[in-house]
Amino acid sequence: MSYFGHTLLIILYAAAATAAAKYVPERLPEFSDGIPVAIGAFTLFILMLVRGAYLTAEFRIRTSRELKRMRAEYGDVLRELGFARAEARQIHDALDGFRMPAEERRRLQDAANEVKVLRGLIDKLGGAHAPARPAKPASVEISAKPAAVEIPAEPARPTPPKRPTPAPAAAPAAGPLDDGAVLDIVRDGLEMDRVDLYLQPIVSLPQRKHRYYECFSRIRDAVGGVVMPEQYIPIATRAGLVRAIDNVLLFRCVQLVRRVQRRNRTVGFFCNMSVHTLADNEFFREFLEFLGENADLARNLVFEFVQSDIANLPAAGAANLHKLGDLGFRFSLDRVKRLDLNYQELSRRYFRFVKVEAPTLLAHLGANGPDAMRSFKRVLDGVGVDIIVEKIEDERALKDLLDYNIDFGQGFLFGEPRPAREI
């Protein structure tokens, strides 16, 4: 109500009270002795009560209407919110289908990090009097061929690899090669990204389920012929290229593990590392920094070392090995020739696997009897180390080993090394 309305109402109340004070004594003589002012005040009080009751009822009606309107608006808001949520889900679903650009950006960032570390690595080619192109191995692998898992040469080992026979698809280099020709192929292979990754399965026994793969590498010449590690490792070692080959293999393994993790696979990979790389403080410092930023790789990546290298490991290599273990990575001891090792010390140094060739283990059983093997297995189980028997080539060899609770097996019986892109 406006101010004018309130003023008019007050005037009407006052007029009514005055009229009552004047005419009530005249009409009702029995009240003539009363005070007119009291009668007027009483009349005004009654009018105010009536007015209060009216205002209260009006307020209730108005409040009820306002609440009804607010409920209707609240329902409208809920409906709009539902529409907004539905649109948000549609946008989210649309963005889910548009993940590749973000994934590609992450891959490019990973590639940039790897190229930074690889730059110093491939510069080692300059020491062999060959022009180095450090960024090419990583950039070709990630951008030009993201779906293929091609990778480099056999881990830099001073002795020949375990399997001299390539996968059936690999053709050896044509004709006999002298040392100079092999060295040229190695240099060109590193520079031109012709180093391919091969994988051989490691199976759990007796189920024969693929649990791990060991990573090997092969170098192709310009016409597609394959040069095997037993040909190029001694020559590359003399030329100072073995670290470059070894380190390129490490990064190819890292790229492979990344692809596996993006697909939520649980399979692991054994990547060989030579003592030369382990003792290379300049490279290893950057390599540890890289692994520290990608510690999740430890779930799927096991580094493998030759027993003779670990037995003669220099102080710098031992320190780097410990740093690598502290990051969460675990190790495998390869080419074990003697079984009387300090396995508790090996376990303390983060070794979780030992690899023994089937002929070596069967010869040990023949010389010492079955009880020696059971005792050996109890020692390994006690310190959390699994045994992998490699070079299992036929069912007869496997049958001779299954009675001794062997953890894992590897060999041509379970699969030859094949190009990673075919697996």
C-alpha cells in the first residue's frame, strides 16, 4: 500500500473513532456517563484488530503464491540444469573421440625429451669419423612410424648373442663381409634408422603363458640384408660404437613399453644393458633423469646384465646400478655359468631374475643330482629371485626340467625372435 493509502486509512479510522465517541452516548444513554475519548479509542482498537487480521490473511495468501511461483521456477532451473548436464556429457563424449591430438602432443613431448638425451649418445658416432644425425632414430620412430615398433641392434655385449639365428623373415646380408663393410653398415644403420627390434617370448611354466619378451636388435644394410650381432658387436666395440648401439636399444625399449602401457597391457620386457653404458657417467646421468621423470616404466621394463659384467663392475657402474634400482627398476642376471652365487646379495642389489641356459642347468643336474636343483630353487625362492631357463629347444628338454618347479622358460620351443611390429 502507498503512503497516500495509509494516510487515507488513518483518516478513516480517526473519523470512525470520533463518530463513535460522539454518537454512542447519544444513542445509548446508559453509556452517557462514559468518557467519549475511551469509546473512540476502543473503536479504534477494534478497527486495528480487524485490519491486522486482514493483513495477516493477505500476507499468507501472498506468501503462498510466492512460494508456488518459486517452486515453479526451481523446477525450471532443475530442468535447465538437466539439459546442461546432458549437453556437457555430449561435449565430453565428443572430446573423448578427439583424444588423438592430445596424445600426439604428449608423444612429441616425449620425443623431444628423448632426442635431448640421444643427442649426446649419437654424437659418439663422430668419434668413428662418421657424420652423426642424432635426432633421427627417435624422430623417425615416433613421428614417421608411430604404429611400428622397429628398434635397434643387439644389446652391446662383448660376446655373441644367445640366438645367432634371425627370425625367418630376416635375410642375412648378401655375400661375405669384411670388417670395414660391417662397420659401414653399423654407422649407416644408426644414422639412417635401420636398427630393428626383435622380441622373443619368455613363458611361465608349466602353463606356457607369455609373461615377458626379451628385446633383441638387428641392423639392416641399404638393401635390406640383416647383419647379426655376432658380426658387428666385436667390430663396433673396437670402433667405439658399442655404447651408441646399446643406448639406442634402451630408448627403443622405452618407446615399446610406452605403447604397451597406453593399451593397459601387463606384459614386461627385458632390455639388455652392457657394462659400457652402465659406466658411462655422462650418458647415464641424463638417462637417470629421464627415467626419474618416467618412473611408471618400471612396471614393464627389466634391465638385463651379463653375469661376467656384473662380477667385474667398476665403482661408477655399481653406483649407477644402485641409482637405477632406487628408481624402482629391477634387474635380470644373464648368461649365468656358475650357480654358487651370493643370491641374497643379488637380491639386495635389485636382481629379481637369473637366466641359466638349459644345457648348463641339465649338466649341473647330471653332476650333482636332483636334490641339488631343489636346494638351489629353495635358495632363490627365499630371496625372491625367479629362474628363467633359456635355450629350451624341444619338448624333451622341457620334460627334463618341469620336475624342478622352474619359474619361466625361453627358447625356440616357445617362439623364435620375431620383429616387434609382427607381434
